[in-house]
Amino acid sequence: MNKKKFDYKWVILVLCFLMVFCALGFCSGSKSLYLNKITRYLGIERSLFSINDSIRYVTTAIISVFFGAIYGKLGARKMIALGFTCLVASCLIYAFAPSIGVFYIGGFLLGAGLAVCSSSLAGYVVSRWFTTNVGTYSGIVLAANGLGTATITQFIEPMIEGSADGYKKAYLFTAILIAVVGVIIVVFIREKPKGAVDDGSGPKRHKRPKRSKAWVGLSLKEAVKKPYFYGMLVCMFLTGAALQAIAGIAVPHIKDVVCAKDAVGNLLAFDTGFIRVAHSAHAICLASAKFVSGFSYDHLGIRRTATISYLIAAGSMFILGLVQPGSYVLAFIYEVIVSFAMPLETVIPLLMVSDLFGEKDYAKILGINSAVIYLGFAVGTPVINLVFDKVGTYRPALFVVSGLMAVIMILTQFICRTGEKVKRDVIAREAGKETAAAGT
């Protein structure tokens, strides 16, 4: 009897999981933990420092538009090597930057690194190695972001709060971890399974059964003539701006308002432990939220799933605005439930583009949508930190953004209903053509 050979695709799945676990979890998900310490230690206004995040997101948006061309030119291994090099360099710059201008360079490198070696690349590689249940395996890989954040938080939060310049030690520690994992991934990654052929256009998916909800869809030329296309982009821009702004200031706000401090502004030991546990709980719930949103989409559709997510977003932001000194329970509740709103900037946009515009020009429309979301990321963070610099608290902005989420929820209802009508018309028209062709 012939022994069954080990399938290397499982190694690929682990490597993609590690890539997202470290790249997004270590370098992106934990970023809000640093804001208080860095701005206090260097005497920098938060709005001025947050331009660093804007540079990061604009860089990612621009590179994301050309992701397919870059992949076709470099391939997975070189992209991972380049991306992890950028991430290590960004951590080192953040550790030693003496002024705000140098931090901006770090933001550029962070954005470039995440654009070429995080979720987009991992999703492409998974789609090349797995012929069935691609959505399930992609969900496992994307969930690594939250788990990576939960893990690294346990180590770096005590470092950050341990001294006035503790953030430097935390960034150095992160740089070492990223470098080690990057080398491992580069050594063991393989571009594609044996026998797979490229046509020069970039990553090529194996043939597999289409999802039951898939449809031929609209071309980009047809999509840009539809008003609901622009409505979707506006909603995604505002959603990205709001969610990323809140994600970036939630921990600083809790530290400012909820947690007690000593005479010189350092968090007390108990409070440091609370932040670590609460932020880790948020990260773990974030991992499960991506599976929940996919399950909801399969059973309820995009319109109801988006509505639920927006309601959670509005409610969680309102709760964060209500926290007072000592409101540990309320802050913890926020950290848990906001996790189930975050798919609005990751999973929901993917499903919305597929559901409303179909498969014909999915990659092109998704690229535009992703770039708009990243531009929203770039705008939201400095705006909300400008509010803090002007009034000394994030609370007014939290209530405004909560209301904004409710407005976007209503707009999304109209957008989805219009898109669903167009979808039904196109499917009916295509069915009529097939019937006519069969009759002849």
C-alpha cells in the first residue's frame, strides 16, 4: 500500500497564519498602547503625532491599488521578505525616533510593510493552495490578527508602562520577534502547489465550486454609472474613518478617564493589569467576530448583517463616551462588544462588493473600495485627536461618531436594497438570454 504523502498546504496555512499573527497583530493591533507614553515622553500633541497613522494608511492605500502588479513582479517570498524588512525597520525607528518627523518615516515603512505582507497576501496565497473551503481557511488566517494582538499585549504593556521611555524597550522586543518570524516564513514559504501554472496576470485561483450567492455581476464601467456605487464608497470612507479613529484612541481614553494614576501620571499597577486584560479580551473577541459576521452573512444576507454591525458600533461608541473614573466594568463591556463592529472595516466590505457588484470585476472594485477605506483610516485618526487637543477629552467626538454610525446604517439600507434590485434584474436578464439560446 502506498503511504499518503503529507500535503504541504497545511504548512502554508500555518505560515500565512503566522504572517497575519505577527504583521497585523504585533505591529498594528497593539499600536494604541503606545500613544500616551510616546506623546507624554516627547511632549508631542496627539493630533500631530497621529499624522504618523495618516501617512501609514495613505501609503497602504496607494500600494494596495497596485498589489496585483507587485505580486506578479516579485512573488510571495520576495514580498514577504520586503514587507517584514519594512516592519522591522519601522519598529526600530519608533524605538529611537528623537522627533516627530522621524516617526513619520516609521509610519511610511509600517504602511508599506503591511500593504505587501499581511491580509491581502495571505488571502491570495491561501486561495492558490486550497481548492475547497477557501472562505473557512481564509477566516482562520484573518482571525490571527486578534490573537496576535492579544498575545503581544501581555508582553509589551508592562514594558510600556514600566518606565517613562518604556515604549522603546517594547518596540525593540517587537522588532526582534518580527525579524525571527519573518526569516522562518521566507525559508518555508512556497509560491504555489506543484503543477500550478501562472498566466502572468498575478495570483491564480484553483477552480472550485462557486458560492451559492455568487453572480456574474457588473463590470467596473457599469458599476461607476450606478449612484449606489458612490453611496457605498462614501459609507465605507466614513465607516473606516470612524472605526479606526475609535480603535486608535479607545485605550488612551480609558487610561485618561477610567484608570487612576500616581502623582506624575503613571498608571498604577492594578490599572496596567486591567488594560492588558481588557485589550486582550477585545483582541480575542475580534478573532471570533470575523467568523460570526461570515455566518450571519450566509444566513441573514449582507443588509441585515451590516445593520447588526452598525448597531453594535453605535452602541459601543456611546458606551465608551459614558465611562467615568473607576468605570472598569463599562470599559470592559466596550472592549468586548466593539469587537463585533470591527468586521465593518474588514469582512463586511469584501462581502458587500461581492454581493452588490458580483464577480465580473470584483478585484478592481474591491481595490477601489479598499483604497477608500484606508483613506478614511488616514482622516479619522488625526481628526479625533485634534478634538482631544482642543477640548482635553475624546468624549464629545465619541457621541458624535456614535450618531454617525446610526446615519450610515440607514444609508446602507438604501444602498443594499438598490444593489439587490439591480442584482435581481441582471440575473433575470442573463437567465432570459440562456433560455433564448437554448430555444434556438
